[in-house]
Amino acid sequence: MRLVSRLLTDERVLLDVDVVSKKRVFEHVALMFENTLGLSQRHVYDALFARERLGSTGLGQGIAVPHGRMKTIREAVGALVRTRQPIAFEAPDGNPVQLLFVLLVPEKANEVHLQILSELAEMFSDRALRADLLAAPEAAVARRHVVDWEPHAPTQHRAAV
């Protein structure tokens, strides 16, 4: 099982969140983490913005992976967010973001943190997965798309004869 699959629950998949900015989406997600995991809303918000101040976590193609380190958690947790309308995120391609995977990791989780970010980058480079997540009618369906996703085998080219 991939690392990302273990991070999500249906209650941490938020679809069609009505926000207009990065700040508002972080507030919304921080409140969700407080309600579902008992994490401090303020600490979650601060952790996400501390990382964002270093540079945008927008990946491009309508995707962002905001992430932060927290002293108060023992293992990584995540949330998948689909906003109702795309929001500005200073992504490298200049496009707004509608799909976000918010990741919180323990303060000392360097290797795991990097592995999860790598998996997320690979997953979200898949156009079909992005389309499935944008079209998912409910949280359980969106989560299932993430859990069931498998990387595509590299295309093998045959030499012309």
C-alpha cells in the first residue's frame, strides 16, 4: 500500500469547499483537522503558512500540495480538498488551483515527508486522476480514486524496422 493511501479518511476529503483564497482554504482545513483529529486550528494554519512563506506549494495544472511540520503529531496526516472555484496559488504555470492535498508531518519526519511528497507529485501528474477527482460526486468516491490509483508503467517504444 502506498503511503498516500494511508493518510486519508472520508471525513478528510472535502469537496466543493467555497473559498476564495489560499488563506481561506488553510483556515477551512485547519478547522477540519481540529474537528477530526483534535489538532490546534491555529497551529495547523501557522504550519501551513510557515511553509508557504518559503515559496508556493502550487505544482501547476490546478494542483497544490500545501504541507507543514508539527511538533504535536506522531505520524503524517492528510486531507484532499477540491474547491468550488479555482483559487490563486502562485503556481509555476500561473494557473489557479482547484485540487489540494494538504499534508501535515511530524517535525522530524524528513524521509517519510519526502516520500509522500514524491508520491503526491507522481499521482497528480496523472491527467486521468485529476479529471476523476474533479468529477467525483462525493468524498468516498474521491478517496477511492486516490487509494486505487496506480502509477502507469513506462511506455515502451518499439524500434521501427
